[in-house]
Amino acid sequence: MAGDWIKMRAALTTCPKVAAMARAIGMEEEFAALSRHSMRLLVVGGLHAVWSAVNEHTADGVMSNAYAEDLDDIAGIDGFGAAMESAGWLVADKSAATLTFPNFGQWNTPAKDTTAAERMRKHRAKQDVTRNTVTVTEPLRVTVALDKTRQDKREEEIPAAQVATDVSAKRPTAPKILWDAAAGWQGITDEDRAEWAAAYPGASLETELAKATAWLKANPAKAGKRNWRLFVVRWLGRCQDRGGTNREPGRRPDEKPPPQVWRDQYRPAPYRRPKEVEELAAVLKIKDEQ
């Protein structure tokens, strides 16, 4: 079907636009350990997820009611939408809340455009009828179609069973957390603080929130996020994995001190002259005799 696959070049990892996106995303601290080739493979995987969503949910390569930050959630990579826009694969219009993917329809058939799929289905149905057609010469020259009933049944559309939904059974959603440069963090409840303190005991919440505020002000392009709760949880998780807020340089807070080496406890005996040795041996011999 048209919506089940998309076209992607085999040599997409060597595309200069992919390299530009990898450099832009690789500046994030969480990707510092990845190689350049690994970053390119990460970008290609994100492009596959984003283009698949565009192919599924748009008819002309224009996604409505969407922002560039929404592509971060689809790709699972922070800053992916901004990097895609800088590479020329995305045109974001914040005032109209639309995302335009240039030349997307040139290589892919969106899911809503079923013209090609419909033509293929009709062509195959015509071939099936031709194969099942025989000519009768006696007593009259007529053409009849065999298995017409089976063909009709195969083309019938069976409606999907309706599933009853219970609105009251929906799980309650957590209060929304907001942030802006003027007001700071808003919507963090006491329950959130208690939950985060239990999950990330090594992270000081107030200190880490202050660090996050300073980082967001220094990176205004990243301040357009929508899911701030996820941002805080990821921030605290990275802090906990690196040893907590008040960690010692080069050592985790829960790490035990290194064991002492026997050389550190060894103390050589003092040097004694031969005469002193004889006197000490005589004293020890007297003690043994007693």
C-alpha cells in the first residue's frame, strides 16, 4: 500500500545535509561520547521516523497544528526539528502552526492519496477476471465469467468491530509543568518533589533546576519545548547517573574508598648492629629460660 513504505536513498548517511544535522545535534552533552559515524546513523533513524509520520498524516507534505519541537518527540532526539530546519528539509511557520517538507511528494505518495494504489487494485482485479473467463462455442458463442461470486466477496469491505470506550476509566494526567525565562518553573507540586527525591536521591532538586534554568537561558533555541516534565526527569536522571549534584571529582558519592595496598602498611624493621643483635638474642634467651 502507499502508506506502508517510503523512499529513502541507500547512501543517505553520506549526504551533506545529514552530516550538518549530525554536527548540530552532536553538540549536545548527551551525545558527546558518540562518534561522527554513529551520529549520522542516529540522524538517519530519526529521519525515517519523521518522514514516515509525514507520509502517514499528510496529503501534500504539509503538517498542520505542529511545531518544529514536535519532531523532537517523533524522532526521540532533542533539537532534531531545529537541525532539520537548518539543513533545508523543513520550513516551520510558527504563526500558522504548520510544518512544510519541501519536495516530499516528489518521492513519496502520502497515505491519503490512494490513486496509485487504487489503479493497481483495479488492474489486478481485471487480470483475475480475464484468467477466469472461458469461451463456449456450442450451442451459442458466449463469454461467461467464472468465480464471479468469489471475486465479489473478496472485494467486499468488512467493517471493523466497534470497541466500547469508557471515558471514566481514563487515567488521570499529571499537572502540566511550564517554564519561561521571566517566571521560571511553574506547576511543580509537592508530590513531584517527593517522587523525584525518591527516584534521584543524589540530585539536589533546587540546584539542578537552577542549573537547567541557566542552561535554557544560554540556549534560547532549546527553550521552545512543550513537555517540560520529561525535560526535568531527563535532566535529573543524567545528574544521578553522573554521581549526583555534590559529587567529588573523579568519584561517585556511593563509591567505596579504594582498598589499602600492603605496601602502604609495611614498615621495615630498624637497622641493628651485630653487637645489638647479640645483646637482643641474649635477652630473648633469658626470657625463654624463665
